[in-house]
Amino acid sequence: MNKNIQRGLLAVGALVSASGAMAAGPDMSGLTTAVDFGTVTTAILAIAGLLAIVYVAIKGAKIGLGMLKGG
């Protein structure tokens, strides 16, 4: 076999075996249990709701002004 092919197969084998060992991933439960994401989710949804209201108001104003212009 060609040396380049052997090196490539060796590298692929090393990557596959290394990825199998880390398939579970690190345990972050100690970090994530200390954080309450409920308030963060509520804040993000509130901001998204406010942005939606502003968008609807701007769109409505544009439609209203377009009707007044007649075009």
C-alpha cells in the first residue's frame, strides 16, 4: 500500500476511536443545576412579544398611511 494511504487510514482510525470514547460528552450537570433558566426564558419571550407589538404597529401605520395617500 502507498504510505499516504496508510497514514490516512491510521489517522481515520485514531479519530474514530477517540470520538467513540467521548461520545457521552462531559458531565455539566453541576453547572446547569445551579442556574434557573425559567426567568431567562420569560424575559426573552417578553422582549420578543414587545418587538412583535412594535413591528405590528409600524406595519399598521404604513398600511394606514398608504391608504390615506391612495396608493
